Amino acid sequence: MVRTIDGHVPNYVNPATRVPEFLGVQISLTVLALIIVILRVYTRKLLRNVFGIEDWLTILAVFLLCVATICSGLGVMGGTGLHYYDLPKTVNKRLAASASYVNQVLYQPVLCLTKVSISMFYITTFGVKVRRPCQVIIGVSILFVIACTVVEFTQCRPTYMLWTGTRPEGYKCINQPMFFKVTGFVSLAIDLAIFIVPLPVVWNLQAPTRTRLALILIFSVGLVSMGAEVARLVIWFHKNDGNRQNPDSTWNRVDIVDWSCIEQATGIICASLPHLKAFFAKFVPGLVDSLIHSSKGGSGVLGSGKKSSTNISSHIISSPNPKDFKIGDATSTPSSHRFSQLKDDNSEEYMLDTMVGPSTREKKTSAIVRTSEWSVDR
């Protein structure tokens, strides 16, 4: 008689496996996110000599993502990617449980670091117009990740069962499926707020409609990360029967961890892409010119149209203690809030000026002030 496990015949010789899918998704996306962050560091530190807190947060986020991916590789050694009934008796199930637990603990911190970094970028770029909502988003994100981390470490008693995969007699756990669902919806709500915050400011810019739409498209790349989060939630609901976790955890874990990695990696990539303008301007200048600076005949994606031409004049004014300054017709007061100091025209903020004209962002000034006068003839 063939021995069965829960009605399944074990296959220890050539079992069904999801290991290539599991590792392929995570390694490829993690490497891509790491490359993008390296380019961001190169651009911000070497090309522009500008480096802020938001950059350090992104570096920490991609580091934690790399740790999570390494843990996924260790989890494969513990049986992740195989059906539980196909696991040989010699497999180290504790290793798989430990790796899964580390991934679970790191999930929210990676997302939080990315959200805070993006919010800081918005404040740097748009100034007072988005400062308050972005500060609220930052505060909520930090409180949320602290609460999630505390629950992650205390969700079961005794706690050692979380990384050993054992179920000792008399153990108690919170409603884990419900916890993951609630935290998923809260995280999605924060992502939605981050997406919405810059839209009114961009839409109200004095610029052609298609230019504003193009800018909105740039700030909408974060929707990819939101889509991954929705997919993760849907899979979580599908893989769980009510409040009972699906027993084939080593097999079903692949979907949850993969989509978590997709969400984390795309978030890091989306947070870094706007900072690479100077890199592309240096190494692929034709691309930047076609997207931003082309105004003749509106040939560029963000060109100013056939019937408009832009004349730019700028000069530097020495001022020992400036109280305010003008860019075009808008007056701005120096801001006491700074995440990163912008020192040249190869910045994401200058990119916005080039595309949409005068800026009303608050800037930090010391002894030198730049004023730019823009006139548009239509």
C-alpha cells in the first residue's frame, strides 16, 4: 500500500517545484532595484554633489530588500517552493520558517522607508503646497511601521514558534490572516495618499494641458507598486479559507513573498527614477532633450507646442542676508526646512522649472540668490 500524507502521494524523487519562479522574480527585481539606487547615489553624490536624508532612506530600503532576498534563498534550502507533502524528512523546515519570518518582519520597514523618501522628495520639490499632507503621511507611516513591528514580534506565545515553525502545546496567536489583511489595506491607503498629494499642485501649474498630463504620468509610476500590493492582497484572500491559514505553506508562500518583493522593489525604483535626470542628461543627452527641452514644433513629449517660444534670462545677485527673492513673478520666502540642498541645474526641481516655467517653491538661501525671468509668447 502506498503511503500518503493527507491524501497525497509524496514524490521525493522529482517533485513539482516553484523554486525557479520564486528565486527568478526576487533576484531579478532586487538586482534591478539595486542598480537603480546605485545610479541614484552616483547622480546625487558625484554628478550633483547633493545628498539628503531621503537618499539614505532609499539606500537602507534596498539593503533590507537584499537581506529579504537572501533569506528567500535560504528558505529554498528549507523547502520553500515545494508541496509540504513532498518535503524529504532531511529538509531543514526550521530554516524555511525562519526565512519566512524575517521576510515578514522586513516587509513593512522597506515600504515605510520608501514612502518617507518619496514624501521628502515631494516637500523638496513642491515646498509649502504639499508640506503639511506629506508630514502627515510621514508621521502615519512611521507610527504604522512601529505598530506592525511590535505585533510581528509578539503575535504568538511562545515567540520562538515564529521562527521554528513548531506548534507547542498551549500556544496562542493573534488572528494572523486578519492582521495581514488589515495592514495591507492601511498600507494601500497610504500609497494612495502619496499618489494623490502632488496631483492638484501639478494640475494647477501654469503650463499646457499636455505638459501637466505628462508630469502627472511621471508621478503616477508609483501605481505599479500599488498594483502589486492589490495583487498581494487578492492572493492572500484567495490562499486563506476564512481565518484558517492554508496548510500548504511552503508552496503557497511563493505567491505572497514574490508579490511582496515586486511591491517593495517597484516602490524603490519609482522613488529613485525622478532623481536620475542628471545621469541621463550626461550619458544620454538626446533623450533628455527630446523629453524636456524640445520646444520647436512640440516634437518632445514635454515640448511647449508649436505656437509658443520660451526666452530665459537669469542672473546672480549678491545678497548678504536675503529675506526673500523672486523667480519670475512669484515671490518666495526662504524655507527653514531642507532635506537636500540643490546646487545645479541638473536636478529634478530644475527639470520641473524647465518644463513648466516659474516655480513658487520655497528655497533655502544664504548669500547668493538666483532669479530667473521667463516670458512666453503665444
